[in-house]
Amino acid sequence: MSLYEEIGAERIAKILSLFYQRCFEDVMIGHFFFEKNHDELLKHQLAFTTAMLGGPSGYQGRALTNVHDPLPIRPPHFARRRMLLKETMEEDGLEKMLIDSWIGLEDKLKPLILKDQSSCRA
Ligand code: HEM
């Protein structure tokens, strides 16, 4: 059974919606999302995550590298987003095994999100 089936479409949508709300309001990473279309972002994120978790592949957003490349995202920003996602899942009562599997898949995408680390001393 896929993670998508184990967690369920409705629960994935609920978690992502709560998670993104946190990202938008967050003191550390909220500024990245200023002046972005939050509804579109959530829609693309949901389609992306659905496919990532083994559900239907209906993602029609841009490639992750193209989207994030112009943004000055550094490792602490990535870690902050990861923490907010984990907290949202925990508060929703998602099983630890499912949380770890979901987070594990996102962690693999890190090289696509972060800028070239050779130019960063952080
Ligand atoms: C594994 C981690 C991540 C995944 C899977 C992910 C996924 C996505 C997706 C699917 C989109 C929508 C693409 C589109 O609209 O065509 C997006 C956009 C965006 N992401 Fe991420 N993202 C991740 C990490 C981050 C981090 C760490 C930040 C900043 C702290 C960030 C900031 C943004 C912003 C600001 C946009 C909107 C860009 C724009 O519309 O110009 N993302 N992301």
C-alpha cells in the first residue's frame, strides 16, 4: 500500500493546508511567500505531494529546481520548513512511521531546493 493510500487524500490535504498556513505566517520563512498566490501554491503543493506519496500524478507546476533557484533558500530555512511540517503532522496525530516516511521523501529533494552550497559558508 502506498503512503498516499495509508494516510488518505483528505488527511494529506488537511495537513498541507495547515502546514502552509504556518509557513506563510512564520517569522523565519514567511517572507519567501509574500506576494505569492497562496491558493495556487497550495494547489500545486498538494498535487506534488500526492504524486510524491504514490498517489495520482497530476502535478502541473514548474520543476522544483526552476521554482526555488531564484530564491535565497539556505539550510536553516529548509530545516525550519521541515520542522513546521513535522509539527503539523504530529499535532494531527499522524503515526510516527508515516511521519518519518513522508519527511524522508522530502529530505531526498533537498538538493533540488537549496542553492549551490559551494558559494555558501552557512
Ligand atoms: C522538500 C521541500 C520542498 C518542496 C517539496 C517544495 C515544493 C514546492 C512546490 C510544488 C511549489 C509550487 C511550484 C509552482 O507553483 O509551480 C513550490 C513553490 C515555492 N516554494 Fe517550495 N518546496 C520545498 C521547499 C521550500 C522551502 C525550504 C522554501 C522556503 C523556505 C520554499 C519556498 C517556496 C516558494 C516561495 C514558492 C513559490 C515560488 C513562486 O511562485 O515564485 N519551498 N514549492
